Amino acid sequence: MVRGFILLQLVPGLEKEALNQIRMTEGIAEVTLVFGRWDAVVAVEAKTINRLTNTIMKQLRGIQGVSQSETLVATDY
């Protein structure tokens, strides 16, 4: 299992709809709203790194209201 954390900036006024779509996206484990440079931290899980990439590139970044993202891939140490 591959786990990642995605930091998102949302477009003002489109946050609610964007968050609803994010929460309905397959593989999303948790959505946490935060204050600061980023508006939300999204925990995502996938069976492979390719599936994780697909979720981020083709689904989350395509949601209207998502303006920027930064992905942190988790690792075991």
C-alpha cells in the first residue's frame, strides 16, 4: 500500500464544492482543513505508486476549485 499526503490550495468561493468532490474521490482516506499557506491536507492511499499518481494527476488536480497542490509520499523507515 502506498500512502501520500497532498497539500491543497483552494479557490475562494469554490471550497465547499471542491471539498465535496475530493471526499468522493476513490482512495481518499481523510481530508483535513488547515490554516496557513495550504487550505487542506488530503491523505490518499493506493495499491501502487502508479495508482497514487493517477489519483493525483487525473482526478484531484482536475477538480474545479483546486488551484495548487504539493504531494508528499509517505515511507516506512
